[in-house]
Amino acid sequence: RDFGFSEDGAHVAWFRVRFITDIPNRIGSEDAMSWSRRWDDFIDEFNKAFEQEPSVSKVFHSSRLWVRAEFETRLISATLSGSLICLISTFVAISVFLGHPVLAMLLTASVMCIITCLAGIVFGLIGWPFGAIEALELLIVLGLSVDYSLHTVEAYNRSAATQRFLRIRDALQRTGGALFGAAATSVLACPPLLFCAISVFHQFAAIIMLNVTLSLLLSLGFLVALLAIFGPMQQCWPQRRRVPPAEVDTQKLSRLSDGVDSPSDSPLREQALGTRPDMDSCDLENHLPSKGPTMGVKRWCE
């Protein structure tokens, strides 16, 4: 097992020397790579010392510890680079869709906080080892962490209030109940996976439940605090916003809902809108009184 002969059996072709060290097998990847580099330096010096000897071939070293350490190092590097790409993509996409880079920065900060807390709980408190499956799960939940924060920021951006507190209250009134219901259904759908025979499903269910819980708490807590301090009051570029009810003549809209059933009466519609001709026809339907037919307005929205 530790040596071999040439084909004709005349001389020794190779041999192996085993070393017993006091390096623990569960040592961290960074410390293991440091020891590996020390062995590299020692082997290089040995090969240089016998470089002129034709009967001595080059020596190399190997260990399962070096393989594990290099795998974990590359895995961590790939996970960090993938997370960075996801965060940059999130920032760019949210900046385009919401029309404000400041809101995108606040949302990205909330997502980073969610992932950091999740990694601290899973790998720090629970003590799971960081492997390929855990890295893949982190990249998956990074995308799931955007949803709750995005709905909160989008509701804040669409609010017509002129103060941060009022805009935050409006956003929470619009999305708070829906976010809590969505989080509850997601968390309640995961417990069946805990009874599966495959351990990967256990980890995935636990990570999903933790991620949803953290996303809900931080989107309604940490992100709201950021909006209260840094929330923008104006948009960087024009974007349609819902018109407050006080700016619409409801009497003219009532006449419009009672007598209009085709989009051909656009002058009456423009007169009802008054000084807000940029108001969308779907917004017009939201300001109509509850009585009377609204077929014409619904047809415009379609």
C-alpha cells in the first residue's frame, strides 16, 4: 500500500510516507489552508534540495483536510459573490420599478439585515455546518426576502400624504394585514416538511419559516424605522400616483356614473376630472359613489 515497483520489478518506483499530526480534523477552513501552505513551502524546499538527483522524483503531499478546506473556501467565496450579484440586481430592479434609488437603497439594506440575521441564527445559534446545500438555500431565501419589504416600500411610495409619518401609516394600513396573512400561510405550509425522512427537507422548512418570520418583522419594524428617518418625500422621475379624493368633484362624477355607459363621452369625463386631467380612468372608478351603474367607467379601465 505504501510503495510500488517498476514494471520489471527491478527497483522501487514510488513510496508513500504517512505523517501523524496534531492538527484537528474539525479545524476551520482558513486555518487548514494556512497549514496547507506551510506544507507547500516545506515540499518546495525538499524538491529544490534534491533537484539535481536524477533518481529522486518530485514529492507532493495530500490530505482529506486540504480537500475539505479548499472546497469550503471556494464555496464561501461563490456564495458571497452570488449574494452580491443578487443584491445589486435587486437594487437596480427596484430603482427602475419604484422610480427612486433611495427607496431601493433602504430596501436593499433591509434585505441584507434579513440575510445576516438568518445566517447568524442558523450557523451561529443552531450550529449547522456550512455546506453546498446551505449555500444554495441562502441564495434562494435571498430572493424571498425581497417580497415583504418591497410591498411596504411600494405602498409608501404610492401614498399621497405629505408627511413621513402619514405615509408610513397609510402604507401599513394598506399592506400590514396582507403581509401578516401571507407570512402566516407560508409558515403554516412548512411544518409538514419537518416530518419527511430526508434531512434536506427539514433544513429547507426551518430556513423558510425563519426567513418568512424575519422578513415580516424587519419589513414592519426595521424598514419602517428607516423610512421614518430617510424616507423620500418626492420622486426622482415622474410616476403616476393615486389622486386624493378631495381633489375630485364627486357631484360631477355622480352624473358621469349615472349617464355614461360608453367611452365616447370623454368631454364629460374630462370636465368631471376638473384640474386633474392626468388622472387615470381606473382611479376614476375608485372615487365614484357606490350607487348607480358604473359600466362605462369599468369599460374605460379595461
